[in-house]
Amino acid sequence: MTMQIEPKIGCIANAMQIIGNKWTALILRDLSAGPKRFSELEKSVGGINPRTLSQRLDDLEAHGIVTKRSYAEVPPRIEYTLTSKGTDLIPVLKQMASWGEKYYDSAAV
């Protein structure tokens, strides 16, 4: 008897549409600590092109993973926060981190 990973075919593919893009998991990791501004994410993720970061944030917002809140200040301030749907991804990221830690030494980095 084999262990079934997916309750129905397509579940993993659906999740990968959201977290499978380069940088997305790192953005989610950093937002797990609380709301962040664009410039804070740019620094904490490290090495990401601002246009790519903007695209990833827009995608995550479209999928209901992240909310974008604007403050009427001068200069304007925008913060990104995980939604409850986004927070539900944190255990997945923790499992990925755990796997990465276990096999880090054997990885060709």
C-alpha cells in the first residue's frame, strides 16, 4: 500500500503555482515576521530585482496570500502583510527549511 500525498491530483500543482516561482518562498519567509515595506523586503530577500519583487508581490496579492496597505503619509508608505491564507503556508516553509538544513552539507551550493 502506497502513501498518498495528494488528496486529489492537482493539489501540489496548485500550490506550486503560488510558491514555485523563484524568490516567492523567501518573500513569504520575511513576511512571516510581520508587515514589511517594499524596501525592507528588497534588502531582506537579497539580490532580487525591484521589478521582480513587484511582480511577485502583485502575484501574491492576486492569489490572496498577501495584502497591500497604503498609508496617506508624505512620502506615501505601503506595507505588505500575510493574509490568513498566506500564514497557512508557513508550516510548508518550515518543512522546506527543515529539509534544507538536513541535506545542506550534501547540496552543491
